[in-house]
Amino acid sequence: MSTLAVNAADRERLLAAYPEVFHRSFMQRWGLAIAAVTVFVYLAFCFSFFNVIPTFVNGNWDRAAIYIQDWYSWRAQPRLRFQNGQVVPQWTSRRQYPEGAAIDWLKPTSNGGYTVLFGGENRLEVTPSQVDVYIDGKLYPVVINGDRASLPAGAPARMEQDDSKVNVRFGFAGQAEIRSNQVYIQRRFLGWANFFFDTHSPFWGRSVTGVAGLVLFGERLDPAQSNASLALDNFLNNGSWQHGDILSKLMQTLVMAFVGTLFATLFAFPLAFVAARNITTSRPMNWGMKRFFDFLRSIDMLIWALFFTRAFGPGPLPGIAAIFFTDTGALGKVYSEALENVDDKQREGVKSVGAAPVIVQRYGVVPQVLPIFISQSLYFWESNTRSATVIGAVGAGGIGLKLLESMKTNADWDKVAYMVLLILLVVFVFDNLSNALRSRVMGKKGH
């Protein structure tokens, strides 16, 4: 009984000392569960309102898979046209072979046709009147009659009739579209075709050691310049990959980010002193400057880019202006808040010796906030390196516009992958550089 009495007394003492622990409010007891249910109901509403599930179900996943394959492989796409009883190959604009090249998977036959090899026992024997399809070594003849190509009886699922044409799929190796007047071939290979040199270059088709031997020890291919200079020129002016143009656009993007951030920093720095209440005592000026910052940063950088593109035309100038306007507002707000939190003792110490107001700010305030200002500007510079790519896609120049152009063709996804990798590399380098500079500025050299 004494134990129960002690426990009861202790309980009363604890209740009196910590009432919030034993007598929690309704929200303290059920708030987490209510929040979880609210989030679940909200997500369910969003799924229903935006038709998320039907969109996923009805998505063109086959097309998406082809686009992904195009990132790490290339397609040779000849059209085998039927002309005057002969099969005549024609190529797309991004031709991967020089004129008259011997192609090991596309071979002419003695009857005026062509054999297309898809690896293993898969191939096509193309003539103007019939296309013999071999799948795993078994023959399925597609007869061309009038304006129709007809699917043979007993054809496997990899062959299908699509109106007046027959489609044949060979997996990753490619596919064929058989029509009455042509056979459209897509032959796929791993890697990026002609990445270093296009078919017009004398270095095309050579191995790495072969190119190195020509550059270092070979006789001049062009009397006007060395082989090293010729190789560099052929690489930069590659007609398929356009390395020179892409690298130039990438430099435009970096210049846009740097110049826009630099101008925003220089412009926001003095304006922040006007917005800080402990620096400028005029409340109307404080309020007006802060609203000016709100106006600049409340309009997204992409909207500013669209506005300036309409005003100045496409190019890097609209991109620089968009970054400048947006970052002036954002940096001005951050700078003014940093100024409002400075230690007034240093400022009062400088003021006590009779220094002028400008000198007071220079020696009493700036040393305190300068590391923060530089750190924030470096962070914005790093972020703008990514943002400049996005605003470039709306006409502000740089690699973003080049990226959008390649995506619109629906055939240059390997080039898209190339530019994305370049952007990732640049962002990685600038991220590490910015972090190192910020650590040094903030006095964290060991990190």
C-alpha cells in the first residue's frame, strides 16, 4: 500500500510539474495522423484531377524506349527505293557512310536487289517485287502487289500488317518498314557514329592509333597545314556533330551566367544599404527598395528571358538581362537581410571617432557582411550556370537553344545526350569550384 501511495504522490507531482506532457492538446495527440491523412487525400485528388494514372497507362512507352536507345546508340536509315526494276538506296541527311563505301550489313545482289543483315540468322532479301524476311533462319516472304505489301500467312508477332505496309522488328538490331515503293530500314549500332570525324574527313574510319600515327609521324594530308591542325579543324567542323558550334554555344551559356550574376552583384550591393532599416533610417526608402526587390525576383527568370527576347531578339543579351533582373532582386533581399543583422558595436566604434557615414559603412559594416555577400554571389553564379541553359531554350542563346533544336528534329537524340553530358560536366566543375571558393571566403579551408 505504501508503494502505491508513493507512486500516486509521484504521479501527482509529475502532473503538476509537467502538465504539457500528460495533458496534450488534441492537435498534439492527433496532429501527425491528421496531416498524413490530409496529404494522402490531397495526393489522391491530384492524381484524379490531373489524370495521372490514365496518362501513365496511355503513354507512348515504346517511343520513349526508342528515344532512350538513341542516347547511347545510332541508327543507319537507308531507304531502299524501287526504281525501274532496281533497288536504289537513299540516305538521310545525317549520313554515316561516305559515297560508294562498302557496307558490311548492306550488300547488293546479282538480281538488282539488296541483302540487309540484322545479325545472327535475321536478314532481308529485298527485290522490287518481293521482300524475303528471315527471322531466326525461317523465311517469311512479303509479296508486293500494286500499292500494297502483304503479310505472309503464319508470320510471327515481330511482323505485323499496318494498312498497306508491313512492319518487321528485329529487336535492338533494328526494324524495317516494307511499302509498295520502298523499304525503310533502321539498323542500330552501339555508340555514336562519326563522333570525331565526319565522312568528308581524311581521318574518317581510322582507328585511334591510326589517327595518332598520322598526326605525329605521317606526311601532311594538306600542304597548307599540319595534320594536327587538320585533325582539330575536322573535329570542330564535324558536319554531323557540330562540335565547334556546340562548344561556342556552351561558352555563351557560361558568359551569360557569369556576366548576369556579376552585374546583379554590383547593382544589388549599394541598393541593399538603402533597403536595410539599420543603415538607412528613411522608412519610405526602405519599403520602396524592398518592394523593388520583390518585383524583380517575383517574375521568373524564364519570363524575363521571353520578354527580353521579344525586345532584343535571340542571343545572349536577353539571357544576361534576365539573369541580371532576377538576381538583382534576390541578391538585394539577401544582402539587405544580412546588413540588418550586423553587430552594431563595430559600426558604433568607427562612428565614435567622428568618421563620415560612408567611412562608417566601409569599416564598420562591410567587413562583417562581405564574406556572406561573396558566398551568396558564388552560389547564385553556380545556380545560374544551370538556369542559363533553360532560358537559352526560349531564344536567349547559348547551348539551351542548340539543345532544343536537336530535340525538335526527333532524330538527334545522340546529340542531345552529348550536350546533356557537357552541361553535367560543366555544372559539376562549377559546383566544386564554387564550393571551394565559398569555403575559402567563409574561412573553412579545411573542408
